[in-house]
Amino acid sequence: MKKSEIVTLAILLLISLKVSAEEWDTQEYVPGEYVVQFKDATTMRLSEDLNMKAIDAKRGIYLLKRPMVERTESVLAQFRSDQSPNVAVIEPNYIYRSFYRPSDPLFETQSSLSDLNTTNCDGEQVESTVSIEVDRAWEIHRTAPEVIVAVIDTGISYGHSDLKENLWTNRAEADGLPGVDDDGNGYVDDIHGYNFVDNVGTADDDHGHGSHCAGVIGAKSDNHEGIAGINFEVQLMAVKFLSASGIGTLENAIKAIDYATQMGAAILSNSWGGGSKSQLLMEAIERARDAGALFVAAAGNDGKDNDVNPTYPASYEVDNVLPVAASTIQGDRAWFSNYGLRSVPLAAPGHYVYSTVQSGYRCMSGTSMAAPHVSGVAALALGFRPNLSYLDLKDLLVRTVRPIPSLKSEVGSGGVVNAYNLLREIE
Ligand SMILES: [Ca+2]
Ligand SMILES: [Ca+2]
Ligand SMILES: [Ca+2]
């Protein structure tokens, strides 16, 4: 550095203290490094002297290294001033981090959550990943602490350390007396939900399926343990109507849906199906709709067209019902997944999904795994914008999918649910 330059810098340094922070000042950059474009690249003799490295010599773009003691604003001011007529542009060497990486060790194998996760939960390397891009969405928003998502399934593992913190809690029962229906809702000791199979207050999972769905929506993220859930914080309501062998009845399905509605769930996540069209089940779904709840439903695993042969509850034509097909890691329809241009609006990852079970973690596939991805993204959106109605949510989820050419003829939107696109839309 020449003497005159030092003097100039010293003056600029003093002046710069009074200058308000520019936009770059709020950003992260590599200290002492700048990206510079010169107007006339042919007169770049100076480059060697100034400790420069070509980024694109043809276009005159160089990486400039300056002593780290120099203040960034001074360097920028100097090179933007008349003293440096050959400099067209100079910018700090910004650091970009648009993808949030949580601390959960199994996150790397959650190919359904991040395009950067290119190993599936069977340990196989995959060529490309079409995830829900929640790692990018997390840069916008991460939690839904007020949002209750009812997992209407086999229950949720109460003791799982990656789940228990995000269980919904019925305060009156938690602080109340055992054997007493403290909140007077008709159910005794329903602390985290209710078990309609055994008619008891504990809806602990004795199968694994319900915990798997719950983990996708809201396993505790960034806790240095297990997997990441779509929502760092959320309220998972355990509504058990499927038995230890995964079987339930119409009787208990109606009770389960009504319980979730009565206790204020905003989203009902349904990874089950069967039976013919039931007037009474449809009316329970309508009651959920009247309470403003979104009813997410797995499209089914028969590989068939739901437009021709409907699958219930996914095919009930109530406007809070949102049927979900399963996509593979590459974004195509999974071979087992039902589809329907008219009856299934979107797909979500449902192939090789890693999530929580009663104890530990398991890799599972099915539209059962796809539906909770949509429920989870819906909860995240609601955590970000609490005033969204179920119709807003449904519209947003479908409208912001990532288009996949092969899905064009399979699901209404022709795409896979995308958390990042959705949050960008409502940012
Ligand atoms: Ca109660
Ligand atoms: Ca009680
Ligand atoms: Ca975790």
C-alpha cells in the first residue's frame, strides 16, 4: 500500500463512522475480500500488485484481498470514488446461506425435506431429490407453537424424546385429577388426546404408524437428536382410533374426528382409508369444516385412479378435504399411489420417508407418509400467518407446488407440495 493511500484511508475511516449503515452492512461477508469488476480488463497489470485472483478475467471480474484491518466501508468508498476510475463495481464477498441445516443427525437421510439430502433412508445414494424444500422455508419461518394438528391414527408415542415436547396438552386434564373429566368434555384424562380403541385417556402409540406421521409434522427439530420435523414447534394431538394392528371402525372414526374438531385442531391429518362412502363420516368431516379445520387425507395405496374409483375419506367432496398422492424421491408418482386429475390436487414425498416410531426411527413408504408432509406444511404456513382460513391454506398448498412433468397427467396441480414456495407467497 502506498503512503498516500494510507492517508486517504485514514480520512475515510473517520468520515465513515458518521455514515449510516448501507445494505451490505447487515449481511455476512468474508472479511477483507471483495469482488471487483474492472471497466477495462486489458489494463489489468495492477492485479498482481494488489493481490487479486481472477474470477472471470474475460469480463474483468476479480477477487480482491485487502488487509483485514481496513474497514469495509472505507475500501468500498475508495474504490467507488474517482480515485479508481477503472473500477466498475466493487462488492463485499458475501456469504450465502439460504438452506438451514438443523442439528438433527438423521436429517441427512430425510430426502423428503431437503433437495440437498441425496441419501435416502435405506442408505442408497439418489441422483436428484424433489423434496418439500423445508430447509429453505426455515429461513423464512420455523414454528407453529399455537397450531394444533390432530394425528388421527394409531396414537403417538408419548415417551419418544423426539416427539414428547411437541405433544398437544389439554391443560385442564394435565393439571387435573386422575379419573376425573376435569374439562368436562366427556373424556376422562385426555391429556394429549384420546384413545377411542380402548376408551381411555392415553393415546400412546402401540403400532408405529401414528408416530411416523407425527414425526413428519413435528418431531423436535434442531435438538441434536434423531430427525427434524417440518415444524420446530407445533401441537401434535394424539387421536387414536386405529388399533395395534392398524384397524379401526366407522364408529370410532366419527368419534375421533369430532374429538379433534371439539378440541380445536386446525388441521386433521388422516393417513388411513377404506370402506364405501359413509354419509355419517362425511357429516363428521363437514362439522370439522364448519369449525374451520383442514382435513388432509392420504389418497390411498392401490395404484388406481380415484377419479374412476374413489377412495374414502380422501374422495369426500367437502371443501376442507385435501387428498394427497405420494411422490418418489425424484418427484414422480410412487407406483403404489392413487392419483386423479380431478380428485387428487397434489402430491407429497411418500417414498423412503424417515420418521419416528414407538421407539427409535424407521424408513417407511406410502401415501400415509405423503399426507403428513402436507399437514406439516399447512401447519407451518398457519404458524407464520395465523389468519389463513382452511380454504386459503388449501389454495396456497395447491397453487405453490413444484411442477413435475410426469405428474401433469396424475394430479390436479401437476406438482409436489413445496414449503418454500408457499412461505414465499405469503411472506
Ligand atoms: Ca376431559
Ligand atoms: Ca383428569
Ligand atoms: Ca430431532
